[in-house]
Amino acid sequence: PMAKDRRALAGEVDLLVATPGRLWDHVEHEALRPRLRGLQTLILDEGDRLLDQGFAKSIGDIVAALPRERQSLCFSATMPAGLAAVLERTLRPRHA
């Protein structure tokens, strides 16, 4: 599946939807890292569920690889303390 993903990502990409774990796999293996420099918007959907599924570290690693100037959004049904901590590092100061 990684080879198929890489072929799909070789062309122009306007929108990329991925789980944090799969996205980090690509970033970690340098396949997407250069292309993330132009990222304009990061959307974390189901933020509380992402943490429940153990993606906190992957989210932090992905955010560290992204440009600092970007729009970041998070959608979540609840705001557990763990998610608030992740958003403090992900969103601009005083926006979490």
C-alpha cells in the first residue's frame, strides 16, 4: 500500500486525507516531507478519537514537520485534557 500511496502522491495534490499514523509513515520516510512545506491548512477531525486511538505522538511529530505559518483547525465532540495539551502545541497561542 505504501508504494500505491507514493504513486498517487507523486502528482499534484490539492487535498490529502490521512490518518496520523499513515501520514507520519510517509513523512518519516521522506516521501512527503518536502511537499509539506507548502501546506496551508491542517485539519484534525475527531480530535478526541485520535487521542483515544493513541495518535498524540504522531500528531505532534507531524505538526513539527509542518510550516509554522498555516491555518490549523480541530473538530472534536469533547475536549479532554490530552487534546487540549496537543492543541496548545498545534494552534497559535491563545487560540486553543
